[in-house]
Amino acid sequence: MSNILDGLNEIQKKAVVHQGSPLLILAGAGSGKTRVLTHRAAYLVESKQSTSSEILLLTFTNKAAGEMKERMMALLGPSSKNAIFFAGTFHSFCCQLLRHSGTKIGVCSNFVIYDTDDQENLVRSILNDLNLTPKEFKPSSVLYFIENAKNNYQSPSQVASVAHGFWETYAAKIYSRYQEKMSKFGALDFNDLLFKTVELLVNDPLTLDYYQEKYKHILVDEYQDTNQIQYLLTKLLAKKYRQITAVGDAAQAIYGWRGADYRNLTAFTKDFADTTVVNLEQNYRSTQIILDAANAVISKNTSHPILHLFSTNTTDNLIKFYEAESEVNEADFVSERILFLINQLHFQAKDIAVLYRMNAQSRVIEESFLKYQIPYVLIGGLRFYDRAEIKDIIAMLRFANNHQDELSLARVQKALGKRRLAVFENHVNNLDTNSSTSLQLLESLVVNSGYLEKFDPREEDDQRKIENIKELKSVASSFPKLEDFLENIALVQQEYSLQEKNKKNEKRDGVRLMTLHSSKGLEFEAVFLVGVEEGILPHSRSMIEESDIEEERRLSYVGITRAKNFLYISYASRRLFFGKSSLNEPSRFLLEIPQHLIEYISEKPQKNSNELVYDPDIY
């Protein structure tokens, strides 16, 4: 027992050993929330309050879930060898639940999970059926409408009853047909995983009771990022025994545009009136100067609880502020400072990050890095499972697994052509998917469909595609059962974190370039916040409603608290952006930082004799 509490401060211990009532842990940036959550889960088992199989630990990424599971097993030691507990994402939990119990509401156990491309193709076919055009009803806009309805647990009929105007009325009709076709095809989308699970638990008391008995202790990470249906799911599961622990921080709620609602933290204390609230405010990441700046900025928000972070890490390093003449001057300043950190202070490049509000800001930074020969990793780009040849093979496997999946068959037809499609269908009809491994099925379908005949190995681009297919075989070998293989692919595709989507980049040495949204959950020795000016941070689209301004302020707070020891903030008084030159004012968030925490840097970057010539007019 003692090792579980070792290394925790008194407030953390209070959260870990709490008993008797629902627990809300308000955990500030860098305060050790993951540590507290995993230690609490381990403590429940070690103190005999719960068996490992009665614990449900929910989070938002597979990576976070894996880390928590590893930590918990390490804490429990040898006794965890045969421990069975669930640590995973909301989507993976709901997927597992529906595979087991979904038939009670008409969800077949071998359902396929449609990704965004599948969904858009389905919407296009419905538009065609209704004699509507993608110009009138952009598929991505329709899908956003449907996603929003599902996140708020609204059925097609409920949406239709409150629809206003021509567009919403027809969007509701599309939603209804969309669900009919999904049911016909034996398919679910990612929002369905949550929607159907809640529908099952609401309408089948016996199933609800089964899972309430199965998971008596529920622990939820990043509660400020839950949407309405995720909140409803956790409330349903915890209603009977009320042994629920939620961890969150409203100041780090930056995904409102995804449907996340930080107000769930407040709703939690209302729905569970006897909730004990524990504030984790000691930060183990940043210096006090950086935290003072973060506290000063976030304290201007009035719509949610504010934690006052403190640290024992004291230093004389003030926050460096640079006013650049242009975006090029700003990028060169960043480059020269990074070279100083690497060459003089011996920082590793991967311990330095450049954060920006919009992806488009990376272009000039990348050009400067090329000029100064600074290695970098751009977090973003085309994901492995988004590549056309990979999606083609996955469609073959999904159809082999579920012959009702007409959307996958349509993609296969497009990839193979009519002649090869007939060969493919004949081969699929003779496959035994139950006794064959994922790898065997993949190899059989690729070879016998003639798919590889599309590529010429002598062509570099075709060779890369062949290598991608070979890489897919590596994944298949890790998931022998076809359903598990396809489910894993679908869940990985849905990951919310861009960092999670670029695992191969994480081990590369190079300065990290990423958006502020992508930086959440990460930390770096030195952070450069660039483009901190009105119209960028806060974004021009977020400068009308106060609630939007507050989310932008939380975004800047997240950026500031990524820095451990060194923080640089810059803005350009003149910026060429989206082809237009503009004069800019420093961000209001910058002006909220007390002057005594800031050191102004006035020197201009030195000319590099080998530098690229930059002419704004050519852009």
C-alpha cells in the first residue's frame, strides 16, 4: 500500500484515498493528474474497495489509456499479472459494449465503422436520391449537422421537429435517410458508437443494470473535453453506485468547436450533489515566472473556476518578448534563438517547440528553418490510413467481413474496375473469414483481386504505394482476428490528438512545429509562441462573442503552460498572410501579462550570407 502513496503531495494523497462520495479533481496544468488518476485506480484495488475487473478508466486517446494501464500495473506489481480492467477511450469502450449487447437494439455484432470518407460518400448518394446537389448541401456541413445532433442525443425525428428553414429541414431528412442506410449496411459511424450505447442503456434497464454492476468504479480523464452524450454515458453508468471520479480543468478546455463542453464540470457537482472537490494546484512542470504569467492571463476569464498554479521551481529567467518587423523577421528571430539554445545551452531540438494558432503560420517558419538548417518535425500531414491504397485494401477486408457493407464494395469497384470486381466477389464468397487470420485474408485478397497489377514497381510513386501495403501487413500480423484488426484501424483513425496521429515523428530529433490545439498534454524545455497578435490569437472569427474570446484565452494559457524553463513570445507589427499585408496590434492576452515578468528583446536577427531571398510581392 505504501508504494502507491509514495511521492504524492498531501493534496494528491487526499484525492487518491478519498472514499464514500463522487470525486471531482480539478487538476491544473502540470499538476500530475494522470499520476493521481492511476494511483487512485491502483489504490482502489490494493485497498480491496474494488476488484480490478470492476474498474472502468475512460480517456480520449489510446496512447493515454495505454500509459495509464502500464502505470497501474506497475503500481500493483506481481498482483496485477492476472488483473482484468478496462482502460481505453470512450469510443473503444462503446464499441466493445455494442459488440456484446448491441443486438438488443438492432445493432449487429459484426458492424463496420465508417470513417469520414465513407460518411461523405454515403451523404452524396443520399443527395442524389433526393435530387439535391453537393453545392447546396456540402457533405461535410451535413455531417457536422448530424454529428452535432448525435452529440446532443437527438434522433432524426427530434431534429426534424425543431428544424428551421429550407436547409435545416432537408438536413434533417438527410439525417433520417443516413441512419436508415447505415442500419441497412450494418454500419455505425463514430458518433453512433456513443449514441447507440446511450440509447441501449436508456431503453434497456437490464442492460444498464448489468454494466452498472460490472463497472462499479468509474474514472474519467479530461472531463472538460466531454460532450453532452459522453457526459450522459458516464452519468448513467455511475447512477447506481455513484463511485465516479472525474478529472478536469476548465482552463484547458479548448475543443468547444468539437462539441466539448467544460460546463460538464459544473453539471457534475449538480447531478452528484455530495461531490467532494479537490484542487490540484502545485505545478511540477514550469517555473513560477511562467505560471505567474499563465495565472494572470487565465484569471480574466469569468465563466469557469480558475486554479492558481504555483511551483517550487524558481528562476530568474523572464519571459522573452520580441516585436518583429514582419513575419519573416519573426521567423528568423525564432531560428537564431533556437540555434543559441541548441549550440550554446546544448538543448536537444526535440525539447523545443514552436506553437502557432493556425497551420498556415508554419510556412514561413519552415522556410526559415531550411535557411538556418534547423531540423524540425511538422506535426500534421496525411495519415497512413488516409492514403488511397490503404483505404482500398481496408474496404476489401471490411466487405469480406460484412457482405452488407455496400459502401465498401463501391470503393472496391472504383479501385478494381468491373472485371476485377467480379473476380474479387467470387473469391470473397469462397473465403472462410472465421478460420483465417487477418494477415492471411489480407494477402489472399490483395493477390487474388489483381490489385497489385495497378502498380509498376519501377515507378517511385508506385513503389511507395506497394511499401505502404506491405506496412499494412505488419499491422495485420498484430491483430490476428479480422474484426479486431478492422476495429483497431477505425479507432486509430479517430484519435482527437494530432500528436497521436504522428507517432512515427515523435522519436525523430527536430524542433516540434504544431498548432496550439495540438500541443495540449505536451511539455517542452523551451517554447516559442509566435503570431501573438489581434486577429490571430484571438482569432478574427472569435472576437465577437465573449465565450469565444474566453476559449481563445484558454488556448493561450495552454500554450504558455507547455513551457518548462524558457518561454518566448513574439508578434509581427506587419504580416503578409493569405496573400495580404496587414498592420497588427499585439494580442490582448499578451497585454494581460504583468510587465515585471517580461524581458523585451530589441536586437534584430543577423543577416545570413546564404539566406534565401524573400520578396513579398511574389506571394
